[in-house]
Amino acid sequence: MAESSHQTPDRIAQLLDRVRGRIKRYVWIEGLCIAIAWLCATFWIAYLIDYLPVLAGANELSAGIRFVLLAAIAIVLGLILYRWVFRRVSVRFSDRSIALLLEKHFEQFGDTLITTVDTSGSNETGDLHSEMMVHATEDALSHVEDVAVEQVFNQKALLYKMAGAAALLLSVIAFSLASPADAKTLAKRIYLLQDDKWPRQSLIEIVGVEIIRESTPAETFGLSNTKVFENGRVVVGQGADIRLIVRADANKVVPKTCTVYYELADGTRGQRNMRKEGQLGGDYQTFAFSDKPLRGILESIEFEVVGNDHRIGTYQIDVVNPPTLSEIALNYSYPKYTGMDDRVDEAWLKGMSLASGSDVTFNLTANKPLDRAFIENTDLGMQTDMYFTTVQAVDETKIPVVLIVQRLIIDEAGALDLQLPGPVTLRHEKSGNEIQWQKTSNGVQYKDEDWANADGRIAVALGDDRLASCHVVESQDEFHYMIAGMQRDINLQISLLDRDGIITENPHVVTVAATNDLPPSIDVALDGIGTAITPDVNIPVIGEVTDDYGISDTWFQVQLTERDPYTFPIELTQGTEVDSNLDFRAERANLEELELKPGEKLILSVQSVDQYDLAGDPNLGESSQFTLDIVTPDQLLAVLERRELGLRQRFELILGEVQLMKASLATVSNQLAGVAPVTSDDPEDQAEELSEEEQQERDASLRLLRVQRALVQSEKSNAESMGIAVAFEDIRAEIINNRVDTEDRKIRLQDQIIAPLYAICETDFIELDRLLKELEKSLISGQESTDLAVQVDAQAETVLLKLDEVLQRMLELETYNELIELVRDLIGEQDDLLEKTKEERKQQVLDLLK
């Protein structure tokens, strides 16, 4: 049997290849339609997701979300291409698979096509087999021409996909042609991930925040009250009142209102509407918001602002502590005249004061590093700008310093702005040479003629030809302010600017009162001197001279009629006490012209100066002036005798009152002893009929009333009698000091009037008061004591007798004075007669000479 090999006929092979090619084209077309549909669909989805929130006033998608969206589009597109194209295209279809596909769709082959394909290339032998293969091949070839390959594929499904993809693609093309700007924006935002914004109907923008200040103007530091956002952030001080300002473009739709959506640092959320300010005019409409939480802001806040379809944000307002003075201490030196030691680092207290002429340095410490400080001293009319910066030492280390620029307020120079961001170069004010700095164990030093310690202000020249002083500090949060020889109250208003650009909301007010050195205070009195004196008077002066910082000199000043004043030194005892006499008889021996003439007036005062040694003379203090009449001894005695007469008459009144008191006490004693009825001074009480019990109560009340009245009278009479004794003692002192005294008169006054009166007041009246108080207690308690009443009556009798004895001595003294006055009158008449005799003889001699 012969062997034969059967090959697939060319026509059948071509049919199979044509079907295989049509399959690949179908896969590519279907896959590309799906991919186009996906890209177009995601175009619209991205458009809706990114743009629709904008219409509601929200922001566009963030770059991160757009990146995720683009990544999702790319990933799905890759999956589509892989799933619907690459994986299917890469599949290799065998001839048998194609033949089965054709047999399935074309029944006329009757399995001849699959038989032909299967037997092609086989080596089977046999005549019968060959004949069958030939017959099958011929049968298959006969039907090849009738095969319509298109019927193998689902053309309708492919057309639907193509139509869908074309529709989506045409919609994208139409949108791009109708709104090329929007299409371009979407493409940039979604596919290029650029941050182009969607066009809005409205356009708003943040102008900034305005700091609302009541006192410290930002212009003090050359700043604006409005702070702009940098990188979406702005820093304000805690507790500040701020106003958020937004403006809308007037060339677009102006929103009816703008809304602030905020979140505080503690997570609290809220929204507030902004207020439209002013009328629409120009290119912008302004909106502002200044209510809570921006009024007195306490914590950081994030916010966005929405106006119509435009949202801006997120913005951040960072709240930090404002600069304040955390410590105020003083170094001060008192003027030399005070004799007080210097003080260092003494805490400043509100209301403190220092002596005028003191040198004061304020050591001021802030709670954080500062950029500038502004001090206004209104009393001195001086403004001081302080700039915190650094200078570079020779070893290239940085030394913190404060540059101080002062000016008079009347100069109206305005705020200075030196622009000192880093280390500065300073030059000597006079030489102009650059200052070299170094740090040593002794502190910071600078190169002058030699290395000198920079522990005080150094006069320097700034680069703009202005002069200043430089003060080395330990850190950027401390500085000093010095006033030499303060002559008036210090009233400083201190404003601070920190590194965050935060200004002190209210200036710190630091005051120190200047206490002017007052004249010495002189409190003196004449001891034993009345309103009239004799030419030989010795004037005792007692009292005290005080001063805050010590007395330099003290003296008597005497002014006589139409004469220059005389001064006489006074030696103070124990530094402040005056206990000195001005003896005119002794002083006249040294100064002949110091003669006191009867009829003149003498004005006496005590004057003193302190140790004040600043501008002008020392402070002069003067006591009250004592104006004294200069009289003859006889005239003075006459005046004193009239005073004695007045005192005696007053004493007689006192004695009469004591007699009435004695009679009232005798009545009480007799009533308790039962030897006298109780009587009332009120006629109605005498006419009223009372029961026995009521009568007893009334009698007890009357007795108590009499005792209480007696106690009041006793105390009154005691005080008045003591006054009489003091007055007689003054008369005696005047007699002695004016040197018109006689031994007999002094003894009479002292032993017969003054001493007895003191004894009565200090002993007898005191005993009487004690007994009266005991009797009053017994009457109040209802335990009436007859013995105690008798003792009171007896003591009152003793006081009365002793007072009457003193009165008799006064009468004797008066009689004595009358005799003295009579002798004085006789002497006076004799002197007048002698004077007239001299005149008559002189006249007779003149008549003889005619």
C-alpha cells in the first residue's frame, strides 16, 4: 500500500487566514471603542466632579485628588486595553479552531472543512482513506466561494459600541469647540495636574486683616495697621481686635454677601457672614468681618471665604502672645544732699517716688525677643526709638545690642526705620572709625583709644549720617532707659514690637513721681511769753525742726520797727529739737543797736535751711511769726494784773458751781440717812400723787441723777481749775522771763495759788471722782450705801474748802497788787512833779536871760 501526505488547499488556507485577520480587526475596533468611551466618560465625570462644586461655592479638587482620579483613569484604561485588545490580539487561533467556527456558522460544509483541516499533513495510508480525504476536500472547496465571513461576527454589537464611543467622542469635541477655555482648563487640571482655576461668575480676594487699636498706632513703628497674608498665614497677638477685609471684583458679579467658614484650634467650627462696606464704586466692593471670634481673638483659626461661586482659602491666623514687659526694675542714685545709698535692681511699684535730682535707670525685660521698642516721655517732651540688633565681635561671634535714637517731640521727625535685619557696623561718633568689639571675662569691650568696657551707652554714628547711642544687652528681650538728674515726674509710655511683627496693644505706663525737696518744717512755740514783752526780755522757744534729709542751719530772725532784721543762731538738740532762749539783755551787750524801745513791735520767727545743694539756694523754712508789743515793766505788770483779775473772777464761778454740787451731794447723803425727804425740782412731780412703790423708784432715780450730775460737774470743775493753774503759771513765767519779778510775787503765785491748785486737781478732785463713780454704781445696782454717800459729801466739802482757801489767796494777791499799783501811781506822780519842776526852773532861767 502506497503512503501519501495531504496538505490544506490554498483556497481553504486563505479562507482561514481571512477569518483570522477579521477577528483581530474586530478585537482592535471593539477595544478601542471601549477605551474611547472610557476616556470620554471620565472626561465628563471629572468635569462634573471638579466643576460642579465650584458652582456651589466650593473649591476645585485638590491636586492630590486629581492625581488619584488621573491614576484611576489611566489604570482602568490600561486594563481595558489589556483585557479587550492586547490579551485577545495575542491569542493564536489554530486552523482547526477557525474551521470549527466556520462549520458552526455554515452548515453546508457538513464537517468537510474540519475534516480537510484535520487530515491536512497526515501520513495515513490506504486507498480508501485517500479517496475519502479527496472527496471531503473537494466538497469543502465547492462551498468556499459561498462563505460570507462577515456572518461569523456580531456586527450589531460592534456597531453599538462604535456608535456609543463616537457619540461620547463627538460630545467631547462639541464641548471643546463650544467652550474651548473650559475644555482647556479641564485638560490642564485633570490630565496635566496643573492648578489653573475654573472661571467664576464672581471673583473675591483677601486684602488682609486690620488690627483695631485704641492706643498704640502702628505708625509708631512705621507699620501699617493692615497685615497681609503670606503663604496663606498671618500672625496676630492674643487678645487683639482684628477685622478681616475681603474685596470683590466689581467687573464681575458682586456677591450679595461673603461668608466666613472657620475652625478654631480647639476644633470648634462655625460660619459668619461678612458686612458690606461702602457703596459699589471703582473696581472693587469691600466686605469686612470683625465680630467673634476675631474680636479679642484668643486662639489660632483656619478659615475660608465664600462669595457667590468663588471660595478662597484655606487661610490661617496664628495667635501668639503679644509682647509685654514681664519685669521692671530700677537702678537709681539719690542726690548727694540726701545722704542716701544707691539702689540696684529694685522692683518698680506703681506710685513710687524718688527725690528730685536722682539718676534713674529703668531695667526693662520683655516676655519675648523684641525687634523694636518705642518710649515716649511726655513730661520731658522726648521720644526714644530702640532697635534690637547685633554687632559682630572680632572672633565673629554676635553680640546683642540696642541702638537708641532720641528726638524731641516738637521735631515731628516721625517714625525711624533703620532696617537692621542682622549684624550692623557702627562707627565712633567723633572719629568715624569702625568700632571693634570683643567678649572677655570682664564683659563686652570696644576698641577706642584702648579696649574699654561697654557697660554703658556708647555714642555712635549710623550709616545714614544720624547719631545714636548703643547699649550692650545680654539678650534681645531686655533693654534700659536712663534719666539723669530727674527734675520732674517721669511718665513713660512704652510700646513694643516683637519679631513676629506684633505690637503692644496698649502702651505700658511706667511712672515715677519726683519728690521735690521741701523746706524744713518748723513747729515752735514761745514758752512763758505773752503778747507783750519788756526791753530786757528773755524769750524761751521750744519745738522741733524736721526735714526729710537733715538740717543745715537754724536761727532766730528778729524784725523791729523800721530796722533791718537781726539773726541769732540756734543749736538744735538731738538733731531736731529746739530748746533755746533769746536773751535780749545779753545780746544787747554784744550789739548796742539792739535796743528794744517801748512802743515798738517785735516780730520773731525761727528759720532753718536744709542741705539741698542742687540748682538754686537751699530750701528755707520759717515758723509762724510771733508779733510782740514792747512795753515798760510797769505796763507789763498792769497787763498781767488784769489777767489775774480775770482768772480770779473765773475761779469764783468755778467755786460757785462746786458749792452747788456740794449741796446736791449733801441732799443725797441726807436722803440715804433718812434725815431729809426726797424733793423734785419739777412742780408736776410734786403735785402728782404716787404709790409708795412708785415714790421709792422716783426717789432712787432722783438720787442717781444728782450723783451723775455731780460727777460731770466734778470733772468739768477739775479741768477748769487746771486751766486756771496753768494760766497763773504762764503769768509767773512771763514775770520771770521779762525780768519784772520780785521774789515775794513769785513765792505768792507758786506756793499760794499754782501749787495748791495742782494738788487739788491731781489729788482731791480725782478722789472725789472715784467716790462718785462708786456711789453711782451702788445706786444703779440698788445697793444704796449711806457710808459711801457720807464719804462723797465729806470729800466734796474738802475740795470746796481747799478751793475757797486758794480764792482767799487770790484776793490777798489782788490786794497786794492794788497796793503795788498805788505805790506805782505815787512814784509816777512824783516823777511827773519833778519833770514839771525842771521845766519851770528852765523857763525861769530863760526869762532872766531876756
